[in-house]
Amino acid sequence: MSDLPNQLDLLRWAEALAGSARTGLGFTENLYEQERYEEILKVAAEIRSQADALGGKNVDAEVLADEWLKSVGKGVPGYVTPKITVGAVVGNDKNELLLVQRADSLVWLYPTGWADVGYSASEVVVKEVKEETGIDCEVIRPIAILDGMRLGFTGIPLYSLVFHCQMTGGELKPHPLECADVGFFAEGELPEKTAVPEQWADEAFAAIRGEELAVRFDRPRDPIWIGDEDSALTETIGSENLSSLVEDVEN
């Protein structure tokens, strides 16, 4: 590895290890395996603690490992997966973008929310926009599927499904608990403390203008994990030779 690991690397390693260990604990009945998975959880908690320290947070690794252990479920409910959120890029007839100012951080961003059980992703979008802003909207299409940890805007495993929407009615009214303010903003006139607009604003306004956009998503890393054996073999003997080798082994 040419570069030293950064905070995002440590977060990813910690959460991947913790997720695998908790999933293993959810499915195994073997005492030896349970003990090994619990040890892995402790290692993952140490890594996570160091990652958080790089961000100025003080997290007790022992407490974190205990919290992870208590969260273990049995069988399929115990299979650890990323959380899901939805986001709404809502435009009006002036091609302005709807933003909300979060009450806790005072940061501005398009409406977002957790994917609630019992709703499709697009239904949650309509519900969240109405609850947070008072605006009614029509969902047009998905425009992004984002890995929150990979992009660095969340410290937990999370996928964000972002949809382009069009305002159909309603009046601006911020949620009394979640939002400090709401409003429509023109391109180039986003408020101060807008969350990393360089990562999404151009695509958002392009969608609002009706431009054709491919769905944005995070391309697979190559290799997905440093030291991945398949990638190392591919570099050594070439992809065509590797495919032939695999076929020979399978046959």
C-alpha cells in the first residue's frame, strides 16, 4: 500500500469487520466461532475508536464493542446491512431548488430522511418532502445511488437514494422540530453552510432543467480491498488467462 490509511479507510475497515462479526454471531451456534467473532468485534471497535479520534471524537472502544454485541440479532434479522436514506432534488417552475436548513446543525441540504418500513422509496420521498417543507411533489426519476461512508458525509454504513422531483403544490412550512428554515434557491445562489454543493449541485440543477443525466453511482473500487487476490492474479497473468484458469479448475 503506497499511502497511509486515512480516517475514511479506518471507518470502512472497522464497520466492515463489525458487520461481518455481528452477522456471524447472528447465524452461528458454535461456541468457538462465537468467541472468535466477539474478539473481532473488539478489534473493530479499537479501529473505529482511532478513526473517530482523527475526527476529534472520543469514543470508548470497550463501550462500543459492548453496544455492537447487544445489537446482534438471530438469523436473517441479525444480518447486518447498510442503513437506507432517500433524498429529494425538488424543482419549481422557476428551476429553483428546494433546500432545508437542519435544526441541529443549521446546515442546508435537499430534503432527506430514513427509508421507513411499509413505504416504497418514492413514497418516502413524497412523505419526507411534505413533512419537512410543506411542499407537495411528484417523483420523476432516481438520479443517484450514493455510498455515504465512501463519500465521507456519514460515519455509519449508509446508502442514499436520491430522486429528482417536481413541485406540484403546497406552501413552504418548515418542520417545527427538524428544520430551522426552508426555501427555494436559484443556481449560483445557494445559502452559506450548504453541505458540500460541489459534490451534487451541478447535477441537481441539470436534472431540474430537464437535461438527460445518467444515474450517478459509486463505481466499484479496483481492487475492492487492498491485496484482493483476484485483482493480484489479474495483474500477474491477465484477465483472459485468469478466466481460462478458473474454467479449468471448475471443470
